[in-house]
Amino acid sequence: MKMSKLFVQTLREFPSDAEVISHKMLARAGYIRKLTSGVYNFLPLMWRVLKKVENIVRDEMDKAGAQELLMPFVQPKELWIESGRWEAYGKELMRLKDRHNREMCLGPTHEEIITSIARDVLKSYKQLPTNLYQIQSKFRDEVRPRFGLLRGREFIMKDAYSFATSQEELDKEYANMWQAYTNIFNRCGLATKAVQSDSGAIGGSVSHEFMVITDTDAGENDVFYCDDCDYAANSNHAVSKLPQTIVEGNFEKTEIVDTPNTHSIEELCEYLNIPATIILKTLVYIIDKKPVLALIRGDKQIEETKLLNAVEGMEIRIATSGEIEELMQNNGFNAIPGFIGPKGFKDLTIIADNTVKELKNFVVGVNQNDKHMVGANFDDLALADVKFEDIRLVEAGELCPQCGKPLKVTRGIEVGNIFQLGTKYSKPMNAVYLDADGKAKPYIMGCYGIGISRTAAAAVEAHHDDWGIKWPLAIAPYHVVIVPVSTKDELQMSVATKMYEELLAAGVEAVLDDRDERPGVKFKDADLIGFPYRITVGKTITEGNVEFVVRATGDKITVKPEEAVKNIIEEVQKIK
């Protein structure tokens, strides 16, 4: 490709709405253009990257024994009614009607469709196990699209679905996909960590996310891990052993005491001269439009996904001050939110973190302004239907649940996930096969997703500098750019053109920067776009030399043109 013909326009400045490195770099380097909120045009450079990621995914999935198909983007309501997800999926599901007033949706995922295909085709245990996958655009109506391709509304995804006759078969395919994913991300130049995670709207009992560890602002999730064993989990799934600490107060009796102007845990601790570990904190959440009380130790925080799962809800948010005041008034209390406690509320779901079971002789709000109960125990609260669950956010330094060593925390970008669905879809959709005895049984299913566009964006987050992108060779739009310093110099152009033609003939994806531009402009564009290699043909060509530059390291060496060509060919052959 000649640079003069390449469909690309680089920008001087980053877009004003770009928040993270990948969005900034991809937009400025001419890879993407925003169409509307959370929806982007993939321009030629970006499309080349995405196709390369796709091809790596396809190659490893095929090697793992999966078979590719393609399912419709538009899905009928009826199948989602069968699975029970039409209403349960939430507002992210883009619903629409055709001219006949039939309700449909844009596919955010394809569990319903694949299950309907399986029940029509997979009739016997002899046809199982099997794994089917597709690479296709998805649409989720994100409430707040952000981070460019990392959190868009429309995106490209590989989703695969396995069907088995037993948990043993599912476990085997789960391990098979785990290895395939490891191979895929390694080939894409991404170091990933597989972490335990919440299954979310997909469902299932076991799931893992493949996270690209990054220290950029794009890190969406806290990942807790242990250096001494293989434990790793997303914050919404992480558990730990708490170090020994004071969980019993030394109050002489149970009584309500004055605690003026103690609206926060910190203020209460200072006023009573106590540690936060002996305070029972009460928080109000709105889950599926209903108030829920969450109880936790004063020194700990709620992990909202855990809380949401504990009540089997779909949507969660912290209650506003006005909503808390209304709740208290409806229950006969007249107090501001800072003094709320769990006692006395009627017909209200109450979820308590497991750690509060240890609390004795503690401090708790009593729904009276400027007052708390000290020396309290759970018997004093008269909570008939409290449910104890793990709803706590783990913190760095807490002890690994497997080996007891301190946990560390980092940030990560999810690029893939694997789920053990079990019979979540096959049972309600009556998707069954006949076993060896002729009995109908539901498929044991698994689900395996990779964000194609997210993987490309994550690669930019992981590989860049102040000057631009540093694409891993396997997914770079082109392998090398050849830059003649002066297009008016016949010798420079002759050598550059010859090298360009030799590389093309050898199957190397090369770009010849034939533009009549200043060398600095060409070099800046090359760095911004992120060509893995650059060959500069300048004045040293009179001595028979060119400059060979490695984008990833910044290394520059002076070599003969034929040596530069040889080096590039050898590197490209390694990834094929």
C-alpha cells in the first residue's frame, strides 16, 4: 500500500470526548470515527486489525474443535420469553417492532438462538459433546457508553456455546476453551490473567474472566490475586480471610446514648473513641425499584454486585437522602440518614454481610437523630428475617482464601469470559436430547465470549507511548513502513521501492510512504499509527545503508537494505 493512497487522516489533537488512551490513540491515528454515542465507524486501518484478531480467534477455536456458524443479529421476543430473559435482561436490551408489530431485539448475546438451533438438531447423545461459535456484531444499550471501543453500544464479539451430556464433559470443554483463550491472547501479544468472576445476566454457576492487566485509566475492574498461589478474582467475586481484629466492644451495658453530629463512621469513631470494626453500618439500596437494607461492619464496604446477586435482582443503586428519609417516615421514624439502623423496619429485605456474625457488644444506629445504641447484640435488634451473605468488597492486604497470604490488587480490562451455564437455558426452553436409555435430558451448556474490538482496544492500552501505538506484530494493520526521507531523491526512491516490492512478494504487509512531506511528519505519523517496524531510506543510502527501527523498543540500527528486508521477513514468518 502506498501511503498516498491509504485511507487515513491523522489528527493533531486527541478528541475532546476521549477519556482513555485507546480511544485517544485510535481516533487520532485515523482508525475509528464516532458515528453516535457508543457507536463507531471502523476505518480501513481498524478493520485490518479487527480481521487479524478475528483470524487468530478463528484459528484457535477451529483447532480446539469448535465449529463456526452465523446467527441473526435481530432476534424474536418469543425465544427470550422462553428463557425468561425478556424482562429480566434489563434496559440494555434494545427492543423494537417490525411493520407487523412483532416484538424483537438486537442481539446482545445469543444463548436463546443457539439453544433453539441445538434443540432442532442435536437429538441424540451420540451427537454430543459439541461446540458452536460465531463472530458477529452485538448491541447493548449501555446507560453510559464510554472509553471508546471498551464500553460501546455496538461491538464485535466471538461467542461460543458448548453442549454436553454431563458435568464431566462440560468441565473438559471448559478447560479446552481456557487453553484456547490462553493461546489466543498470547498470539495477540496480550498478557492476561484468568480470574473468578460474577456471571451477570448470562447466568451460570462458574465463570472466569480473562483480564489484561493495565495501569491505565481504562482498567475497569479491580483484580485481587495472590503471588503465592493461583488465586485470582474480580472484585465482584473475590473472597478473603480477614486478619484478626477487634470485633467486640467493651461497653458495660446496652443503652442508647447521645452521639451529636456523628453523621459518618469516622465522626462516630472519634466521638465514642472506638474502632470502626465494632460498628454495625446500615445502608439503603434501591434494587429493582424496592428498598433493601444492607448491614456491614463499619470498616468495610459493600460490593454491589454481590448484594444484587444476594437478592437475585437486576438493577441496583444506592438510595438518595430523600428516599431514605421517606423510608424512615413510612416506618414511623423521624431522623436523617446518618443515624439509620435496622431495627423497627417492616416488610423490608435485610441482607447482612457474613462478617457481622462475629460482632458482639457493638454500636448501631437507632433511627433517632444524634443517638446510637452501644453494647448491642443481634438479639437486641429483633431482626426476624435477616439473611447473611458475602456482600463485602475485599481489600488489598486481606488474606488469600486458598493459602492465607496477603492479597494484592491491580486493575484489569476484561477481554474474554467463560461460563458454565449448566441447564439455565436448556431446561426452560425444553432443549433436550435422548440418552443411551432413550430418556430425554436437558443439555449441559457452556458459554465462551471474546470481545474482538475490546481485544484490539486493550492491545493499545497495553502497548503505547507518548508518540502513539505500539501494535504487536500479529495484529498490526501493516507490518512495516518504508520511509524515503526525500521523494525527490531518485536513489532513495529507487531503493525504497525495490524493498517495498520485495517485501510484498514475500507476503509482508508493507507501506511505502511516498508522500511529499517533511521527514518529521512521516516519522510522527509512523509512530502514531504504530507500524511495528520502520525502514528509513535517507542520506546514508549513498553508503549502501538504511536505518532499521523497532517500534516496540525504539531500537535503531544501521543495516544494508537486503538485511532489513531479511529481518522483516523472518519476523513475519514467526507469526504465521
